[in-house]
Amino acid sequence: MNHDVTQKPDGSTDPDAKPDDGSDKGDRKERVLHTRVPAVLEAELKTVARALRVPVSNLVRTILEDAVAIADRASSQVEQRLEAAARSVETERARLRARLERNEVLQDVLAYQAVIVAAPNRCARCEAPLEPGDDAALAIRDRPGPSSFVCTACVPKPKSAKP
């Protein structure tokens, strides 16, 4: 692979060359990257390059490109998993908040009176729909406020009679 680099005698690059703004817009400008590696790694790279019959520089470039691609995919997957976990936590937090709010609605209830629902409503505790004709309980409070109905499944069970 040939590299054409034109330099002026003062060491600067050709004035006709476009400045490298870091963006790679289709034309891949290759650069030389120098690095230090342990002797053992150098020997392993040369052995693998000989076995594949490619120059060591091509092998190193391919390894680096693959490593960057894998790291990019891995970070993308981690980001997706974190976003999913955050959504799950937010959903669970909203569900728990709603449950606590529903329980607070019934916090000041003194008693429950069995009723037959006459108009569509929802259970104040579990949000189950209550249709006309359904058995339910009216929550009786010691203070004024809107009526709250509780489905039969959410009404506290009476304590068994003591013998």
C-alpha cells in the first residue's frame, strides 16, 4: 500500500491538501500510528501475520478495527439494556405510587357497607371495574368526601367468631 505525502522543505504539508478536520467523509485518509508493544506481543503478531500471509501492519489495523467495532456494539447494547432497565424501574415506581395513593384513599375508612353498584365505577384499591349489579362495599369515613367503592375481593374479611 502506497502513501503519498507531499511535504515542503520546511516540513509542512502541501498547501493544496485539504485540512484534516477529523471528519471522515468517505475518503479514508490513512495515518501512521506509532505504539510500543511488549516483545512477546510483537512476536505473536508476527507469527500470526506470517501464518495469514499478511503484513503485520494490516493485521494490527484489522484487529484494531474489529476491536473498535465490537466495543461500539457492546456499548450500544449496554446502553439499550440500561434504557430498558430505567423504563422498567420507572414503570414499577409509577405502579407502586399508584398503589400507595389508592391505599391512602382508604386510610381513613371506619367501616365498609355492603352495597349493589348502580352505576359504573372502579374499586378504590385495585382499580377493578365495578358494573351495575355487582356486589361491592361502600367505604364509610369519619369526614366528608367523595364516595369510594371497594370490590368484594378487596374488602377486609371479618374475623372468625371466637368460641
